[in-house]
Amino acid sequence: MRYGKTSSIFCLLLTSNIKHDDDLKIETFIRSPRKLWTPIGHPLQSQSVVNLSDVEKSPFLLLITDEYPEVIQDYWQARGCVPDIQFRTNSFEAIRSLVAQGKGVTILSDLVYRPWSLEGLRVMRRTIDDCVTYMDVGVVSILSNPFSPDCQRLVDFLRQRITRLN
């Protein structure tokens, strides 16, 4: 692919974490709900309804990758809640391990969920009834720069493969 006025440019990325701009075309391939992650036996797992105000009472473990801290804190703020952030890291495995050990809770996407930590401890997840958010993955391109035939074939291939897996 050549770079210049005639080349096609696109990115495969987390589309939920970017600001939507009128000059961009955004196509979402995966929409993965974010849920509350807790250790097994956590009191929030036994409640009939869990709201964000319930979650703010627990120590919170914050993943600091991409634009996630700003995105998730906007959701907290919009609902008048403030997380009790006890730990920040850019490691999914550290968050998973700390949740499984009972050090705190987090809110992350089903796309990155696994029910077991590396230590073999269980991680549970739960929908937060008043806070449904998503991690979207897709293609972003510039509206004024249409895809070349090769680029279009690649995007079509990615769309087909990714949506089949989802």
C-alpha cells in the first residue's frame, strides 16, 4: 500500500474509547458488555439487583490502558458515583488476580473475561443494572478517503472473521 493522497488508511481498534468525529467512519464489529468482576462469595454476587452506587462501596481496581480510565470515570460521574480506587495497573492479569484474591472489584469487558486467575482462583462477573456500557471493536477510517479495492477486501475479510468469532 502506498502512502499519499490515493492510499486507503484504516485502523482496527477499540472504537468505544475514541471521540467520534464527523470526519471519521466508524464500523463496529464487536460489542462486548462491560460487567462487574468480583471474587467468588463477594456480597454483591448475592444481591438481587446491583447498581453502580453499590459498587462504589467496594475497593475498586482500575485498568489504565487505552482511554479506559476516562471512559469508565465518565460513567461513574454521570451517575453521581465515585469509585474507591485502591489500585491502578495496565495489566489485565494483575487486575484478574487481585479480584480473584478478594482485594477489590472492577468493571471490564466480557471480551477479556476469563473465570480463573493464573493462581487458579475464581473470578465471577455480574451485570450492573443501572450501568450498561460496552467495549466496541471495529474499523475506523477517514470519510473523505474511500478504500482501495485491496483495502476493502481486507476490511470485508476482518468483518467476516471477527463477527463469526463473536
